[in-house]
Amino acid sequence: MDRAIVVDHLVRDFVVTEKESGLKGTFSSIFSPKKKAVHALKSISFSIQPGELVGFIGPNGAGKTTTMKSLSGLLYPTAGFVQVLGFDPWDRKNEFLKQIAFVMGQKSQLWWDLPAIDTFELNKAIYEIPDRQYEETLNELTDLLDAKKYLNIQVRRLSLGQRMRVELIAALLHKPKILFLDEPTIGLDVVAQARMRDFIYDYNRKYEATILLTSHDMDDLVNLARRVIVINEGKIIFDGLLDELTNRFAKEKIIKATLSDEKNIADIEKIGKVKKLAFPEVILTVPRSAVALAASELLQNFPVEDLTIEEESIEDIIRRVFKGEGVKTKLF
Amino acid sequence: MNKYLSIFKTSFSQEFAYKLNFVMWRLRNVLQIFVLFFFWSTIFSDPSRMVFGYDRGKILTYVFGVMIVKAVVFSARTVDIAGDIAKGDLANYLLKPISYFKYWLTRDLSSKALNLIFAVGETLILFFILKPPFYLQTNPWLILAFILSLVLAILIFFYFLLLCNMVAFWAPEMGWAVQFLLVIIIGEFLSGSFIPLDIFPLGVQKVFYALPFPYLIFFPLQVYLGKISLAFTLSGLLISIAWVLILGFFANFIWRRGLRRFAAEGR
């Protein structure tokens, strides 16, 4: 088996019932419900090699989570073909389920009223993990996540960051070969986010686990995923290396300059689009092809103290991709 | 098997997390027994009086029997399934290598074990306070049939409750309402936990016996009290088995249909 995940022309529709606001809407929805089909996934295809760490990017409702749910056997596909580790996920065979884990940042599998260690013990039994292996994995994971002190506290008393750490341990005790992470860093503070990222990175390396990750936090993706799949409105609009995404969609460069004098400062508009002008700092965006010319003009005509040329931020690029700018015409 | 033993243990500890809740639930049962006890005591104040084939001893045994049998049959965690489906928490179980039905049956059994322990304790205490005449069944065959009828009652109730909960696949906000209507009102009333069903006219009784509900509480108790003929005992057991199979079939069928609709919402 060479590919861990194969998805071919996957389609998933949802039927939603619309209800107008208020009591009147409630009544009319009882007697004549307005049903509407929502096409969450419109024939998507991709495949993933074992050990890859792939990031899913897309705005809310783009179909990222729907894809992951289809891959883990939670959703019945409307049409198309899905194969994960050689299994049809929908069959939910025990051999398949023992090799995957799905962590949702907004959902907990832990028993709320009991300490996390009880859930771990239960998972040990459910996944039929041998005693020795359980002890080893548990120690390793608690060390990696520095979570020893939270294991014996009732889960409801843990903070979000603490809970996410024990949540991950619960999901990884059976050493899944494929790990689905849906917004693992949502709601976490900067320190906790960084810790989570380091952990995911290490886990991918150490166990050669295939990891699929969704996140709205571009830092997650920049730091973790080399390959990204961009989904918008149920379609894949980019699948490739993150660097390639930048090269293809970054049409502008950013020039940041520090000036020593305010003289002629209004003329600076002629060089490029002014994004920020707060003396002594100026930020301009210029087309990629014209960046050298713009920089030299700036140096010749203005009292420049310092000058840097930067790439557009990944957020800006992604935002443009979602707006559909340049995608349809250039790519397809 | 070890899987389910572990689930049993964890579920048992979970019950203790809501001590006050549990105590209130038991208190409710005890109060209900008090009310029924004094109600029937008054009717049967003359010890030689017989009504509908019950004397004072048997009706009061019935009342106490209801408490024990209810603890075994009606205690269930399965009521949480509708919420699981509506909130999408069902996903957590679907991702695990366990059978969802067996998981909940196991949790039910742990709840039943806990409730049984308390019900027996409560019965003993009430017994010493109220000192009712008590009918002790000595025929081992009837005791065996009683236990068998309890097992079947547990399974009927399990599948019935499961079916009610699965409404949440199609109408997520209705799960609780359906349970309330079907389980608490129809279930408790038609099962005979308020009044023995044999005080109803024969024609009505016939209708009841075709339904699964009398086999939850009333039938097992009748077997225990030795109030029904051997033929009726056997046919009752067979009807129970038939209901287990019918409800089990529909539960499985609707479960598969429901899962196709399930969207693992909640985010």
C-alpha cells in the first residue's frame, strides 16, 4: 500500500431545513419545511503519502471538516471514492479505527466528571493496548506535553490549554497511523499554541504518522505543513507546497522604508501604492516585476535611512485566493 | 469482553460524580413507594379483603416489587443518546473500535447495578419501618422464570429507549420530548408501575398484553407472585422474546439509516 489516503471525486451534500425567524416561521417550518441541498464537497480528489503532514486551508464552511469526517468514517459520502489505509472508512472496521484518531479542538472525548486518567484507562481497554505499550506511550506523551500534573484532576476543572493536552494524549495512546486534527490550536494562547505545534511536528517525525490538519491560524500551517490543500466552497483550488502557493499568488512585494526628512513626502504615491504613511515610516506595495525599479527610485529621490523588501504575508495571499482573484483565470 | 468490563467500571465511577442527583432520583422512587403503599393500605385496610385477586400481602409485595424491578429495568443511561446525536458527540464513539449498542447496554447495566444496590437497601429500610406482610416466592422454577423475564425486560426497554432516542437523527430537538411522552407517561403507566394492570377490564388487558410495555414491570412481578398460569407464563416469555427481536431489528435498521443522515454537527 503506497498511499495512505486516496480521495477520488468525493461529493457530499447536506439537506438543511430553513426556518424563518419568530413564531410564525416555526409554525410554517413544521407544516411546510423548506428543504435545501447544500453541496459541501463538490467532487474533490487528492491523495496523501504515508508520513505526510498536510494542512487544509479554507474559510469557514469551505468543506475542510467535512473532508476529514468523510475520511474518518463519520460521514457517508454522497458519491465518490474514499480509501484510507486500504479501508473504506464508512465500514468502520475495528482494524481501521484502531489506526486512526480524530482530535477536534471544540469537542472532547474525555469523561467530563472524571480525571483524564480514567478516560485513558478506558481507551486502553477499548483499543486493546498491551500493558507495557500503554505505560510507555503514556509516559512518553505526558513528558512531551508536560501534562503529568493534570492527569488526576477532574477534566471539567482543567483550563482549555490543559484539557487540549490531555485530549491529545487520549487520542494518541493507541499510536494511530493517521491523525486528523481539526483546529487543534483554537482558543489557545500563544504559548500553548507554540507548544501544540512543536508537539505535532515531533509526533509526525517520531512516529512517521500521517497528519491532516485544519487551522485558521496561518502560523500553524507555515510552521507545520509543507504541503497545503486549499479548499473553497467545496472545491480544491490549490494542492501543493506552501512555497509554491506563495510564488503563484503573491503578485506584490512590500517595501518598508524609514525616512530622515518629510520633504516631498506626498510624491511617494507615484512610486507605489501607499499602505501606511506615518513619518518616518513608509510602507508601499508594488508589483513583483517592478520592485527593483521602485526601490531604486525611492533611494534616489527620497532621504532613505533604511529600506527592506518583503514578501506579502501568507494571510494576505490566502485572503486573495479565497476572493477568487486570479484563481479561475490562471489556474484552470 | 475486557473492553466492556472497563466501560462498566468507568460508567460506575461516573455515576458517583453526581451524588446529589442520584440521591434525589432514589428519593423520588422512595416517595412514590410511600404514596402507593398508603394508597393500597387504605383500600385493603380489612386484611381479609380481596380485590381483583390481590389480598393485602400480595398488593403490598407488588408495590415493593415495583421498586426493585423498576431499579433493574428502568435505570438506564441510554437516555443520553438523543443528546449525543443532536450535539454531535456521537462522533466520539463512532471513531472508536467498539459497538455502540453494546457500549450503551454496558452503561445501562452499570447504572442498573448501582440502582439495584440502593433499591435493595431502601426496600429493607422501608420494610422495617412499614412492616408490610410480604409474599416470598419459593418455587425455584418461578424464580428462574422471573429472572429470565427480567433479562428480557431489560432488553425490551433498552431497544425501546434506543429507538426513541434515534428520533434525534431526524429531529434533533425532539429527542427529549419523545422520551418524556413515550417512556415516562406511556412506559411507566402501561408497564404497571403505578397500578397492577389486571385491575383493568379483560378486553383492555388483552390490548396491553400485545404491547411490549407490560413485560417491563407487570409481567415479571406476576411471575414472581405466582399469579398467572404456567401457560400464560410461557406465552408471556415468548411474547417478550418476540418483542426483543422485533425492537432489536428496528433499532438496528433505523440506526443504519440514521447514521447516513448523521452529520457530526456541533461545530
